[in-house]
Amino acid sequence: MQPTTQPCTHIMFELKDLPSRETLEHFGKLYDNPDVEGLYTWLVWASATDEMLSAFNANLARENLAQTPFFVLLLLKRNPGDSRSARWPMGWPWLRRP
């Protein structure tokens, strides 16, 4: 039996206060991980990404919009001069959250 996978809709980055470089260096030595700079860069990136995604979702939520259909419609409307994309109405009901 094959395991089923479901798409990830949002992963929360829960670490609010990033560890200092000194703390990461200590754990890097303790657990034999020499790429402390890479880990620190990833932590900063993940924290910023989570904040941006939260702000984006809050912006969509103000209008009761869902992220996936919003991006589908954005892709369908990406070429406004194309006669095929002009036929897709902006106010489709599936764009809004139920």
C-alpha cells in the first residue's frame, strides 16, 4: 500500500526569537555541524518568509479570499491582451472562501 501525501497549505515557523550566532556555534560544535552560517541564514529566511505569508493571508482574508484559487485566477489572467484570458471573469464565486 502506497502512503498518501496531501499538499502542504501552510507551514508555520514557530521560532519567534532566533538563537544568537554564539548559541548556534555552540550547538554546531556539539553536534558536529560546521555550517553555522548556513543555518543562521536559513533561520532568518524562514522567519521572514513566515511573516510575509502571514501578512499575505491576512490581506486575502480581509476580502474573504482563498489563496489557491487566487493564484489560479492570477495565472489565467496573466496575459491581459490574450483573448483567451479575457474571457475569464474576475468575480468567480470559487475565488471566495466558503
